[in-house]
Amino acid sequence: MAGLALGLAGAAPSEYGRWVPTIRPFASRSTAPVDVPPPIADAPGGAQPFQPADLLPQPGPQSAEPLKWWDRLGRLAQGRVQLEAGYVFTYDRLPGVNVYEHAVPDLLLRVGLWEHLEIRVGWPGWVSTRLEGEGSSTQTLDPNLGFMLDLWPQHHWRPQTAVLAAIPITLEGDPLALDSLQPLSQVLYLWQLTDRWSIGGTTGLALFDVDGDRFVELQQTVSTDYLLAPRLSTFVEWTMLVDHGSDDDHAEHMLGGGFSLLVTDRFQASWRAAMGLNRQAPDFVAAIRGAIRF
């Protein structure tokens, strides 16, 4: 589903980290997180393609219902590994200057540890910022460590639900010092309405320290996904960030959308673009991202 989780295992202390797109789930985020397509016919020669059953608990002997692609939210099955990477472009018009930002490679390693738990290790990489007419600078962002836990499946109007938590690991000073921690926590939820259409969202809190300005941020997304074809899905997503305790408390709103394509049975590509709805939000964000599963 759209926007179920940040592309990072944790939140990076920069404007890039606050708006980082996720790999678009193919079927049901990651948000979140990369999800899987409907079942595909057996490959020639008896080789088995990538199946949802690879990522889900197998149905019991009494179960006659086939597994469906919305049966999971973001979890990898035990022993599965997924590697994600991407590029993000951000443009913003500030008073008297235009700002251009490029972020790469935003790596995220996801490992299915147990049936309902995955471990997430991320490294946002580098962010290059150019102020028109004023030069450019490059920042190296901190790695991060987190997890995602499936809580329960959808049951009538109770949504499929998961939780995500992460802590960036600072590369400077004492990484265990209380004033160095910048944790992120989210609740992810999804309603599958039809075989092709789902609605969901995330609600989260993050602690940021940007150039000495330490504040709490409420992060909220609402999204809808639609399966256009067996290997192609599209989505629309609204994102809101509300700061509390900052020297400059404000809310930022963005509206975006994009497409996900299952290129092969194990590789997915995603494209996303979004525009700011108010003055505080970036004017434009675009991203491409890929994920490969082993």
C-alpha cells in the first residue's frame, strides 16, 4: 500500500529525511515497503517464480483459500532478504533563492527474522544541496537500525496493522547519548476494499535535531492504491508533517502519486512525484527506487 513506511529504516536529520519516498508496494510500504504481485504462472522448465507464498505463512491442511497479495502489509518471511536503493530530487523556492537537492543511494536492507518480524538496516547516503547562485554542499547522513512487526490481518473493518520503529545511529559523538537519539515510530494500517483497490495510511512520531533545534514531529499519510495490470500499480498519497517544540513550528502538506512496475519476478521499480500544498513544504519532490528480493 502507499506510504506504509519510510524508505529509511529510520528518519534522517534533514529535509531529505523528512520527505524520503518509499518503494511503492506492488499490490498492498511500505508504503509499505515492497509488497508482492498476484500469483504468476509457473515458469518454464518447472522453475518456480517469486510467489506470495514465499513471503507468507503457508496455509494449513484445512485451508482451501489461496493466498492473496493483500494478506501482508510489509513483512518478509523468515529467511528472506530484500535490498532497496533509490534517488530523490527535491526542488524548493525560498525567498530570493532556488534550492536543488539530490539524495543517493538511500540503501535499505530488510531481513525476515521471524514469522511476523523483520529487521531493517538503512543508510541514506549522501545529500547534495545547491543554492542557485550561492554554491553547493554535500552532507553524509547517518545509518539507522529498525524493525517492523505485523500485529494482525484485516478482519471486516479492522485494518491490517503493523508497527515500525527505528533509531538513526550517529557517526559523531556518543551514539548512545540521550541527546543524540532521534527515534521514529509508526503505526501502519491498510483496508483492502476490492481485489484491485486498497486504502491505508500511517501515523507516526519522530524526534529531530536539526542544527541544534530539537523537536517532535507528527507524521501522517493517507493513500490509495489501484492495481492497473498484473505487473503495474498506481497510487495517490497525501502527506502531512507537523512540528512541535521547534523554533519554527509549522505544518507541511504534500500531494503526490506514482507507479510501481514488477520488472521481473524478483525486481520491482517505482517512480513517485509530489508537490507542496503550502509554503512550508518543498515545491516538488521526485524519486525513482528499486528493490530486489533474495
